[in-house]
Amino acid sequence: MTKEMTIQDAFQNVMATRGDVPPKQQRVLAASLALFAEQGFSNTTTKQIAARAEVAEGTVYRRYKTKDELLAAVLAPFVSEVLPNLIEDFATNIVKRDYITRHDLIAAVIQDRLRFAQENRHVLQVLLTELLVRSDVREQLVPQVAPLLSKNLYPVLDRLKVSGELIDWPDDRIAQFMIGTMLSQLARGILANEEIESAGPMMIAFLEKGLAPES
């Protein structure tokens, strides 16, 4: 199986294709993301970022006056390009398969996303923190994600509803319960410092029972 691209790899790929971001600035942003993930936003200094990016500290300050500006510059491409690209890849490789049962769909999605969360837990911790405290980031992200769900996940849900495998609820509600269950496990894994994948079987059983058709 081909190893899935990490969030940091996807971020660097997006940066490399943007003609409006000079190479030094790309290195600064990539170094910022890596260090924020490794040791936390508050524990990271511009001196460390400059050293990781192999630029002078003055180069960082000339473009970004504060660490908050740096964080905003890191988050912007995440919202507009990186996360939508990762979701599109996930949809193509996992969601769009010909699932016959709700168990097959739920198990594939949960197992894949928990594995992805475990491999990217430190970067996701930074993103989750900012999503919780910054309404502007949430407001930018939702319009990017909603069409991807409508295009890729909802047709699968509709097909399973027609075959009697899934409860006849609105697609956005079913997606909300699936995503919310995964996000809560991600938060627990980060806060309790436990293996994010550990609750996978329980989550699958919970969703399979909760989304079963009404008898």
C-alpha cells in the first residue's frame, strides 16, 4: 500500500506551487509549521524558526512582525488549499468505493482517518486548537469542506439509504455524527496523550448501531 502523504508534505507541495510565495518565505512557513507541531506555538521562538529555515532572523521579522502573523500565514493555505486537497484525496481513495453495507463504509472511513490522525497528531493539535479559538478560521474552512462532502460522501450515503442499509436522515446530519465522533477521539487522544486509534472498534460499533435503519 502506498504511504499516505502527511499534512506537512501536503503543505510544502502547496507552497511550492504558489508563485506568490518566494523560496525563503516557503522555508519559513514550513519551519514554523514543523516547530509549532513539535514543541507548541508558545514554546517556539522566531530564532528557532529562522535556524530551521536556514535564514537570518531579520528575514522572518521583515515579513512577519509577530508570531501571530506567522501562524495566520501558515493557516491561510491550510484553509484554502491543503485541507481541501487532502479531503479530495481521501474521498477518491476511500469514500468513493462501492460499499455494500454501512459497516463497510463506517469501518473504512474510521480506520483510515484515525490512522491519518495518529500519524499527523501534532500538526492536527495545532489546527484543532486554532479552530476552537478562532471563528475566522472556522468561517473560512466550512465553505471549503461542505461542497467536498456534498460531492463525494453524500452520494454514497444516499445509495446506502436506498438499499436499506442506512437510516433515512439528512446527509449533513449523518456526516456531522461521523465527523464529530472522529474529532472527539482526536481531542481525547491529544488531551489524554493516548493512542488515537485505540477506540476504533468501539467507534465503528457505535456509529453502525446509531446509523442503522429504524425498524
